[in-house]
Amino acid sequence: MNALASGFAWGGFALNLAVSAGVAFAVLLVTFAVALRAGVHRIVDVAWGLAFAAVAVSSYGMSAGYGDGARRLLVTLLTVVWGLRLAGYLAWRGRGQGEDPRYERLLGRASGNRTWYAFRVVYLVQGALVWLVSLPVQAAAYETGPVSFLAWLGTALWLLGLTFETVGDHQLARFRADPANRGTLMDRGLWSWTRHPNYFGDFCVWWGIFLVACDAPAGAAATVVGPLAMSFLLIGGSGKALLERHMADRPGYAAYRARTSGFVPRPPRGRRERDGETGS
């Protein structure tokens, strides 16, 4: 069955998988070198978004002559805009700060050389995750059929997710910048509807990108592991679950947790009781 008949250019996609793996690991390798020079590994968080953008751009170039031009451009723009926004925000938030406590704890487990331990468990793992999560981006670039309603529905879901991320990050940054809020818990705006508006936004972004790749059933079946992996990371891995373990003992957090959705936004239960609530 040829690519036009199947709606998916399998030969080009297979080569793209290898190239995108090299691109993702190249970004993380450069980041590793920069982190060693700077003395902090938190820089890898900035590289997370940049690596996705790099994979999207390389897939766009590699898929020329294979996939539908409009879909190739659409999925590239969705991924690059998301990746650059995230990278820029994390770079701004981390400016002038020392090592992230998460990486301090992680590297504290090293039994040998901390540098190579960091390379293995942080940079190599993140490179592999970028490649895995970005499978729908790569697949969408090789679909030969025209953009359908399903792809535009995915774009709308992506926009919802990006809005939640951007607004939630902006609200939290303004809250933390106000000295009057020092020691209090952020439970306003989107943060009163969900304890994790940024993680919920990421969830919507990557399921939206997956829908853009769903016009060819074969491509969708081959790449659904991408948004599933991101969902696991956001909800049960290094996202929501890890942060809530860190916050569990903060005064007022139990009450905030009781009245506020843990992920999918909904109106808060009951009234806020600000007195005595502290946290970060």
C-alpha cells in the first residue's frame, strides 16, 4: 500500500524517527555542557521546550515532499509556539537562582560521579522523553491527507491549554512578586479552579497536537503513546504528584486541596479561609 493510499508516508516517517532522536539528544547534550559551565542543572528545564521546538522544525524540513503542507506548517507552529513560550518563561523564572531542590535531591542519590549520574538520569532520560512525547508531531508531518475538522478541533484544544498555561503562570508570577503575599498560599484566579492550571494546560496542548495527527488512523495508533506518556508525567510522575508531596505539609494546603480540583478545572468548593493559610 503506497503512502497516498494509506494516508501516511511510512518510509519518510521511519527516517524521521531516527533524525528526531538525534536532534533531541543534541539539544540535551549542548544543555549538559552549558549546565556544567554554569554549575546548575536546572537549565535542563529550559531545554525541555527548546528540544520539542527543534524536533518540530527538523520534522517540518524532513517531511517536505511527503506530508500535506498545511498540516506540516500547523503542527510545527503549534509545537514551536508552545516550546518557546515554556522555555522563555522558565528561563525568566530561574534567572539568578541556584540549583533547583529537585535536582539537588536527585543528585544526592548518586553513589559515584555526580556529573555522569546527572547526564544519565536527567539529560538522557529527558532526551528520550522528548522523542517519545513528540511522536504525534513527527507523525502529523507525514500525513498526506488534507487538514480536517479533527485537526482544527485539536488546534482549539491546544489553544485552551496554552491559555491555561500562560494565564496561570502570569497570575502566579504576579502573586509572588507582591511582598504582601509572602508566606501565603496562591488560591486565586485559575488557581482557585485547579491546583495545577499549568499542568492541565500541558495536558490539553499535547492531546490537541495528537488530534492534529489523527486524520490518518495508522499514524494516530502509532503515536498515541506520546500524549499518554505526557499525561503520566503531568499527573503521576514529575508533575502534580511530586509537587503535591512537596506541598503536603504546608499550613493551609490541606484546606486548599479540599476545596480545589486537583486537575480538571471546576468552581471551588465552599469559601476561602485565608486566615492562617501559608505556603508558596
